[in-house]
Amino acid sequence: MYKKSVRRRRAVLAVLVGLSIALLTAYFGESASGGLHAVQRGFMEALAPLQEGASRALKPASDFGGWFGDVFDAKSDNKKLKAENERLRAELAASQTAQREASELRALVGLNRSDGFPNGYRRVAARVIGRSPTVWYSTITINQGSSDGVRSDQPVVTGDGLVGKVSAVSSNAAQVTLITDHTSGVSGEVVPDGASGLVKARVGDPSDLLLDFVQKGRPVAKGATVVTAGWRSSRLESLFPRAIPIGKVTRVDSTERELYQRVHLKPFADLRGIDIVQVLVGSQAAPGTERAQVVP
Amino acid sequence: MTISAGTFIRLTLLVLIGVVLQLAVVSQLMFFDSNADLAPLIVLSVGLLAGPVAGSITGFAAGFVVDMSLVQTVGLSSLLLTGVGYLAGRYRELRDASNSLVPPVGAALATLAFSAAFSVTQFLLGVESSVSPLLIRDFLVEALLNTLLAIPVFAVVRAILRPSLVEPNRPRRRSPLSGVRITTSS
């Protein structure tokens, strides 16, 4: 009897481990339109109403829990924000003057272009209804899907800056891969210095992004803003439109042995506390080009 | 424990509700940039209460639902949570699992082992980004949060599985006259 139960226990374990490995192999072997990916989209669609209901019903409890963490952060943020406010006020005055001059100059040379990001996009507001519990998958689930015009690879922003891109869509929900996910890569540019590189995540630290492959010798000032570069070539065009704020430079690492500088950024968007995001939908790639993303 | 139709339904509901609560609420409650993870806790509790077969099946199912609903690598969480459920069940068979310290200590160990194994497999599958040393802090905070949640989660899982357990912990009452404890039996 005992031997039978031991055999049964071991058989169950062997079957489950074998099944898990078979699933892993099949998942890696198939494309994004494969069977398991389709089942995943079905799961997301089926769970989305439940997640949204639970998220709404338990929002007060969730806010109450989050309040404790916010109180600790608020005191230290207050001083920094006051200093930043003063600096930004001075910058705004300078920038408004420059903008007026620029529009006068554009009118002089006959260019008709409006500034500000992002042009030609419609913004679809969405609520965050789910979040990945593991640091290895920085993803959120939002309550807008293909029926609202959301498609894969569309950029997602908040009022503060870039959040990520849509990575999977069902009719009533979508999954957004955040810029802190280890698979994420965004071409970024330091303004006003102009140095450019690839913004990558640092797994385990959502408040620290890395602008990699910045050429040595290019000046990068601490506190400078990094925005999306929005590159375009003859056949390819970036998924992310130009000039979406990503983060602020916190420090620059440069050693003699390395060819590139590594610039550390703090993202503008609070990626661990977002409730509402906007998906930028509707813009088409320029004729003859395809949208593409740089991968880390 | 025999897995009857009733037990199967109870375990299925437990896994589904646990995963929905995890994604919609628990993952959004941040403490020191980390959050609790209910999946290893639920699987550990089932293993400790119902043995290795039920534990490993629940682990596989919970991992499958997590991987499916989060659109992440299918099979990875299933593999690791199957191990958590099986080991918890084996502990129940080999040692005294009735000690009240077993769930919290087990939760800390299971969470750390699950997080470490998850990270190792991610490295094996290929990670191009750099990894911050703060990852270790995340593991420790998550293990601490799971330790705190272990006792209530264990109590909820025990209440849900009580009708299916072979030796349920029935409440004992004291005889009003003699003061002798009487254990009710079915």
C-alpha cells in the first residue's frame, strides 16, 4: 500500500514536471500568433472583467496600503520638488522666449509645424487593472483593448512621461510592457546636449534606468532630461514618437576601459504607482517604412 | 487526501480567486518597492494540509494560471510551483507540520527558493539587461511580507479545504462538569 502511494506520488510529480517542460519548449518554439499565445490572450480576456471588478472593489484597501509608503516618500520628495520647481520656473521663462523666437523664425522660412509631443496620435485613457508580481516581468494590464483601437506595439504614456508599449491585446484588455522590463529598449536622447543611446532597464531597481551606448566624450549633465529619440531610416521607424520625456539623468559612469558612457536615469513616470495611463493610438508609419523597436 | 470532485472545485476556485486577488490588488500594494506574492503561499498551504500530490497539482495549476494571465513564459511558474507544492507535502509526511511556526517559516523559505529559482531560470533563458543588486532586497522584502501573510492565508486555505481533509482539526470542547476535553469524532 505504502509502495503504491509512493509510486503514485512520484508519477504525479514526473508527469507535472514533464508537462511544464513541454509547455516551456512549445512556448519558446512558437511565434506570437501560435496556439499558446492565443490561449494567453483568451485568458487575459476572460480574467479582465474579474480583475477590473476586484481592482475597483478593493481600491480603498489598496490605496490605504499605498498611503503608508507614500507618507515616507512625500517628506523627502518635498524638498527636492521645491528646488526643482525653482529651476523649472527659470527654464520655462527661457524656453518660452526661445519658442517665440523659433516660431517667428519658422514663419520666416515658411515652415508650418506645431511643437509638443506627440503629434498625430489619439490618446486612449485606460485604468490599470492588474500588475505582475515579479520583478522579472514589469508588466501591467489595462482595461482598454482592441475594441477601443488599442493595438500591439503602441506607446503608452502618463502625464509625466513614457511608461512602455502595448505587448498583447484582447478585445477588452491589453498588456503593457513597462520600460523597466528586462526586454524593453527605447532609443533615447539627452536634451539639450544631444547625446543619444539606448534606454534599458536594470532588473530589481525600477527607479534606475540605464542610457547605454552613449559615446565617450559627449557631455551629459546631471539633471538633464532624456526624451525618446524617435529615429527614422529609409525603411524603419521607431515605435516611439520623438520627444516623449523618459527620465532625468542622475549620474554618469565612465571608465577608461569602456568605449561608451553609461548614463543612469530616474524615470519621470511613477512606474510602481500608476493607476491611469494613455495609449497613443492612430498614427500610421510613414509611407514605405515599418515601425520597429531597438532591443537590448 | 483523496481528490474528489468537490475538492477539485474548491482547489480550482482557490487558485483562480488567489491569482485574481494577486494581480488586481496585492501586486499593487508596494512596500519598499516590493510586494507579497500569494501564489507560493497558497501552494505551500495546500501542500502542508493535503500532501504532495494535491500540493504539486495545485502548484502546477496556479503556475499555469499565473503564466497565462500575465502573458509570460508558459510553464516556468508551473514548474517551480509544482516543486514548492511537492516539497511542502513531503514535509507534512516526514515531519510534524502541525506546529504553528511551520507556515510562516515555510512561507519565508518557499518564497526565497521560488524567487531565487525564478531568477536562475531567467538567467538561463537569457537576460540582456543589467541586474541591480537591489534584486536581493526585493527578494528579502517579498519573503518578509509573505511570512507576515502566511498565517492568515494558511487559515483561509485550511477553512476552504476542511471538508476534504482526512484528519480535520475539529474544534474541541470542554465538558462543563468534569473539565475533561472531549474531541468530537465523525
